[in-house]
Amino acid sequence: MISIFWHRRDLRIHDNAALFKALKNGGQVQPIFVFDETILSKLPRDDQRVVFIHQEIERLKEEYKKLGCDLQVFYGNPITLVPEIAGKLNATSVYTNRDYEPYALERDQKIFEVLGSKDIAFIGAKDHVIFEKSEVLKGDGTPYTIFTPYSRKWKEKLNELDLSFYEVEKKVGNLMQTNASPLISLEEMGFEDKKKIEFPTRIFPEKIIQSYSETRDIPSILGTSRLSLHLRFGTISVRELARMAVKNSETYLNELIWRDFYQMIMFHFPHSAKSAFRSKYDKIDWERNEEHFTAWCSGKTGYPLVDAGMRELNETGFMHNRVRMVVASFLTKHLLLDWRLGEGYFAEKLLDFELASNVGGWQWAAGCGCDAAPYFRVFNPTSQQEKFDKKFSYIQKWVPEFGTPDYPNPIIDHKFARERIIERYKKALNESI
């Protein structure tokens, strides 16, 4: 009996739920990975996330090689490739860890149907989150749309959950023993083989997590874990991180709960991927000022905290969490530009881009999402700087011309912007009642 294990957003062997499930089932297990051309075709040729994935696949192949196995890597459309691979191996089942985004759900349903027609089982497991889909629901069986009661229920259920490791290492004898094959190159897939930025380490920074509640809002210091990229692609285990958070920081644990919350929202309300969670907010009359959008993208708005954040993003593929809220609020509420513009720009630039969290964060900032900041709450970028970057340390790092004649004047007045957004939102919301 032969089974396939399909790596996706779980680029590790250690504590891998579906891999353990496949190995435990007995028989031989062949691990595979597919570079999905449907996704890759939409990305720029120098996309650093593809470089990161390729680097991690190279590492993963070496780990399997040490176990006498080979990670077989393919490039193409998984809807046709996965059933073809299963057929060639005479596999009776394909195992994988579940993904909850709209594209992934549609893709997996098609693969499920094709495999089913060939009497090949398609078996999933939960690995990307602590609680998935409908595991945390209200008493009446409906999904939560407010974070606080969701988090209370989430923590109650955590007490009942076994967060121990999936002991994959004890079952590796069931891996198919094969010779290593060459890895497809980035150039063969049409991408540049050039690492332009430094990827964050996957080492768990326990000391940072212990002091997370005191340091997380200060962008000039290393006060956050910087593990979001590794969570995104599953090079670390979310269960392992949750165990550390339970032990060291409830504040950090809450961030993991927000991540589960947004995944659950995306699953139950897939329309929110492209439209406001609260549909009445789709009636807002957004501005269409390309100059303002360009200034925001390039970090030249005349608001130094906003500009520092955007330049950090453009140069490193990362932006500090506090600053993400400030720049998102500025785009949607000061410049009155559609949140989808900002969400799309972040999707293009963020190394740790994850659809559910990105959409959730942007809709929170714009006031149109579930449990969002009210529309009349408008961050003052100057006040935010005075509170979280008092000595301009973060700003001076990313905006060296700040304080010189070369730095631009603000592109919009805060008082005017605040009054305009409140009036515009009121008008739109009243019209939709």
C-alpha cells in the first residue's frame, strides 16, 4: 500500500499532523510538493516569498534525504498533477493539511472529486491553526463575529485540547526509500534566483515572548517574535508556538487567537475576501486620488511614522504590527482610499502575507470588518509617533531626511481628514439603512 503526503503550508517534517497521519496508517509514504503555477503566474519575477519557499524546499529535501527518502517536487497545476502522480505511484490515498482560503477550498474540492473517481482517498488534517472551521462556535452553533467572546471560548477549549507533538520521527521508517532527485530551479519556473532581503530566523525567541506585552508596540526594538513568515509557510509548528505562549505570555497567545479567528471568519464568510464583511460599508464613496496612493506606497506622505512603515515594508518585506495599524488607518481614513488598495499592496509586498489575517486587519482598520474599529476612530499619526517612537529612533532609521528641507510637507491635514471621513461614512451608512 502506497500513500502520498502533499506538503503545502507545512514545510517541515517535525510535528506535522497530516504527515504523521499518513505514516501511522502504514504502508509506504511518498512526500511531494507542487509549485502551483496558478499562484506563481500572478507574482513578480523577483518575489522573495518564492525564493524563501524554494530555499525551504531545498532544506526539506535534505532532511528527507537523511531519512533515505526523497521529497519529489513538481511545477504545474495541482488539480491535474496530484491525481497524475497518485496514478503513477498506484497510491491508494493522498494526505495533506487543510487550507481554508477560497482558492484552496475550490482547488481541493476539484482534486477530491478527481481522486474519488479513481477510488483514491483524499484525507486532510488540521495543522495550520489550533482550532479550525467550526470548532469554536456560539451556543446556538453559529460562528462568532466578535473577537472577545470567541477568545474566551477558544481558551476554554484549549484546556481540553492535547497540544503534544505529533511524533513523526517515530514513524519515519514508513517513508518510501528512494534516491534523491534534482530540485527544479527558480530560473526554470521563470523566477530570479536572487535573495534580496534577510529572512527572519525560525528560532523561537522565548525571552521576547516573555516580555511581549511590554515591548510589542515599540517599532524601534526587536520586541516581537518575527515568526509570522514561518507560521505562514508552516516551517514551524503553531502548536509548539502555542505551548510556548501558554507558558510565557497571554498577550502573545491572544495574537495566535486572532489568527485563528480570522481564518474562521474567512472560512464561514468567504465574501469577505473581496468585499466588506459588513456589506453596508461597500456603499462608501472612496476617493480616487492616484497621487495620494503613490505617496503612501512610497513612504512620502509627510507623516513620518507612516512613511517609516511603508519604507520598511518596501525594503524588507516586513512591517511592525503597530505601524501596520497606523498606515492602514491613514490610507483608509486620512486619504479615504479603498481598503482593497492597501490590502492588495500588502499582499504584494509582505513576506508573511496571509489572506485571512491581511483582509481581517485591513477591514478592522477601515471599520468595515467583523469586530472592527468604529469608523469615527481615526488614528492620529503624530500622536502615535509621540506614544510609540518618542525619540524618533524608528523614523530616523527609515526616513533619514526627516527634519531636513528634503522631507515633504503633509499631503493632507489631520483635522480636515478626520472630519471628512466621519461625514463620508455617516452619509454612506445612512443611505444603506
